[in-house]
Amino acid sequence: MRPRLERGYVHVYTGNGKGKTTAALGLALRAIGQGYRVFMVQFMKGSKDYGELKAAARYLPDFTIVQSGLETFVDEDNPSPEDVALAQKGMEIARRAVASGEYDLVILDEINVAVDYRLIPLEEVLDLMRNKPAHVELVLTGRYAHPRLMRAADVVTEMVLINHPYYRGAENRRGIDF
């Protein structure tokens, strides 16, 4: 019989600094190492080139990652109907994963941005936070976390950008940035 968390918390990783998804992935790795099962929904992401997708598929059978987005960036001012539909599909997948009893840690990657871009209603995310099973640890990542999400969370971490090679013209690096 696998272990269960006695009490699962809600985390929000936000801010303009690098490391929100990476922090969630670190938590996932730690949880898997202790025998927990992890589910991640990646909102607004559709590229199969992310290192975490490849690693989970190859090495981590207790880590399921589902993408619910296009490979292209979402236009904040005019999201396509497909962007909205995929985000809402991702939210339904997240609700099922949280309620299933199969997972101990559920990560909603970039959900804060999806809420900010009005792809997902804020109230739906707050409802998920309030009604999650007690044993489920829930992580919300992405810039622009709504103040109400932060107030409702147990753990809030803001990544602050101090410096980044991107501002000196550096490209994203395979295995480090994606």
C-alpha cells in the first residue's frame, strides 16, 4: 500500500523570475521519491520538446503530464477559441485528477496565466482549491497569480527576477530552460 499525505496544502509559485515550473518539478521528484503519485496539467503549452515530458515518459512511471494548449503563444488581448477550449479542457482534466484519489500531488502549470488571460474563470480555480480532497497537495504555477488565489493558498512563493542571460541576447537552452 502506498503512502498518503495526512494533509495536503495548496502552493502558489508566481512572479517574474525564472523557476516556477522548475520548483513544481522539484517537488514532484521529491514526492515520487517518497512513493507518491503525481499528475501535472500544463496549461497553454503544447510543444512535446519540454525536457520534463521526456523524462517523465522515460524514467518516472508515477508522474503523469498532460498538456492542454497549443505550441504557439496565446494572444493575451485576443485568445483564440481553440486556446480557450484547450484551457477549459485542461481544467476538466485537473478536476478529475484531483478528485480521482489516484494522485497525491497535482500540479497546474501556468494556470495563473490562464486565469489572468481569462481562459479559465478565477472562481473555478478557487472552487478546486476549496474542494480538493484533504490528502491532495495542489500546486498552481505561473506569473500574474490573482490576489484571491494567493490569499486562499497555504504556501505562496514569488520568484523575483534579478538578472537573466535573456536580457543579454541569450537563447533558451535545451535541458535548462525547456
